[in-house]
Amino acid sequence: MSQASIPSHTVIDEALSQRIRTARHIVFFTGAGVSAESGIPTFRDAQTGLWAQFDASELATPEAFQADPALVWGWYEWRRMKVLQAQPNPAHFAIARLTQRFPHATVITQNVDDLHERAGHSNILHLHGSLHQPRCFTCGVGYSFDNEIPVEPDYGRRVEPPRCARCDGLIRPGVVWFGESLPAQTLQQAFDAAAQCDVLFSIGTSGVVYPAAQMPHIARDANAAIVHINPQPVSGIYSDDWMLIGAAGDLLPKLEREVFF
Ligand code: BV8
Ligand code: ZN
């Protein structure tokens, strides 16, 4: 098995259908692309408005927050508004239905939205945290948003972060920033699922951020079938992988029909 730019499987063939039908443990590993059809910008999408001058990975750091808390908090409040206004799309619903068909199924997401949960699947492994669980930057105590959807202009603005009731520290987003460690137990559960699964779907991710991007490699090393779903060919895939070119919202319901109906 070797890295290849031209994968040998590019359609849902009988070999893949058989691997899926006989699987005992399936893993769905998702990135921002699975939420794209819900209207949530991906990390690759250019930033807009006030944040157009920044790459997302420059804003998603503790240093950026400490340097300009209102700029970073405003960005996350705008993103939280987009998520609260969004609905799960057919990809989220197909994943939730498909997980019911296997003795063991694990959803590992890099996303910080709650669209997988709202599509009806619980105990999602959030490797990079959640927009909905802010906490104090200083003492770590949790903070609860009110039930209002923030009203943030698409051109962006600075928003002063709230203060901690306990220590008056700044409230920060409940996400994992670049340079921060992932939640150890969640990461270990994800590694274990990848190492034990029979099929791993890697859906809507550019696969450049580590250690999350290790998941397909761990599964492949354990002889799982690896299925990439992306409108663009994904770099760094292997000749035995399946590369299904298309939108997750189209391909996952199609795969469900072709394999199970
Ligand atoms: C860490 C939360 C230890 C915040 C995010 C090697 C080992 C360990 C660490 C490193 C390493 N090498 C480098 C590092 C450091 C760094 C890293 O990986 N850097 C990269 C840039 C090289 N990693 C870290 O810092 C991690 N921490 O390792 O801790 C440590 C501690 C101290 C010092 C060193 C190490 C923490 C990383 C977590 C960062 N937080 N998110 C927030 O959301 O604001 S990452 C963020 O970007 C996402 O969560 C995601 O993980 C990542 C990439 O985004 P994707 O989900 O892939 O989305 P993207 O936009 O890139 O791509 C979308 C894809 O969808 C595209 O392919 C597109 O074609 C496709 N698509 C579009 N439409 C559709 C579609 N697909 C299907 N259907 C569609 N309709
Ligand atoms: Zn505090």
C-alpha cells in the first residue's frame, strides 16, 4: 500500500459495499466540509469583512486572543451566530442514520458546531472543542450564554468578551486553539476507535491539522477501508483508499441508498 495521487477506487463499487455491509465498527471522521452545505464557512474559505486580513489559523490562537480579545471574541460570536442560524444538512442526517446500522459506530469531528448532535447523534467526539462551551481564560470555570442568538454583522466587529463571575478573567471560546493540547481522553477515544474500526469515512477535511489528521492513517494501518468524501481530490491519500469526489450532502445519502437499499 503506498501513497498515490491517483487512487484506484473512485466510485462506490461492490468491494466497498461489501466492506461496509460486513463492518462491525464504523468511524465517521469529519471536518468543516460536512457543515459547508449548512452555510457554515470552512477554514479554507477566505475570511470576510473585518477578518479578511487574517488567516483563520492566525485568529485561532491564545496569542491572538490575548493581543486583541475583542477581535477574536467578535469572530467567534459571528461564527456562533452562523451556527445557531444554521440547520443540519443531508450529510449530518445520513451519518446519524448510518451509525444506527452497525454494532459500533463512532463520530469524530474537528468541528466546533453542534450540527451532528442536532441531526440526532449523541456522544460525538469533539477533538477541537465546541463554540457552545465558553470558559474563563484564567480560572477555567464554565460560562453560560443566554438564549439569545447574537446579532453580528457579516462585515464583522470587535466584541468585548464577557468577564468571569469568579475571578473577573476574560471569557474565551471553548475551542482548542493552535498550540493548545487536545482533550486527552477524547483524543484517546478517537485513536482507539480509528485503530479498531473496519471502515473509516474521512469527510470534508483538508487533513492538514494534527494530531486529528492522524485518524485515517491509524485506521489504514489497522487494515480498515478508508473512504474520502470531498469535492476536491484530497492530498496524501493511498492507492487502496476510496476517493469519492462530490459534496457530502449528495454522496452520503447516495452511498446509504446504494449500499443498503
Ligand atoms: C496540538 C478549533 C500539542 C478552533 C482548530 C504535529 C503533531 C502535533 C501538532 C502539530 C504537528 N504539526 C503541527 C502541529 C501544530 C498544529 C497543526 O497541526 N498545525 C497545522 C496548521 C500544520 N496543531 C495544533 O496546534 C494542535 N495542538 O497539537 O497540541 C501541541 C501543543 C503545543 C505545541 C505543539 C503541539 C491543535 C490544532 C487544533 C486547532 N483548532 N479548530 C476553531 O474552530 O476556531 S483546527 C481547524 O482547522 C478545524 O477544527 C480543523 O481541524 C482544521 C482544518 O479544517 P478542516 O475541518 O479540514 O476544514 P478546511 O476548511 O481545512 O477544509 C474543508 C474541506 O472540506 C476542504 O477539503 C473542502 O474541499 C471540503 N469541502 C468543502 N465543501 C464540502 C467539502 N467536503 C464535503 N462536502 C462539501 N460540501
Ligand atoms: Zn475565572
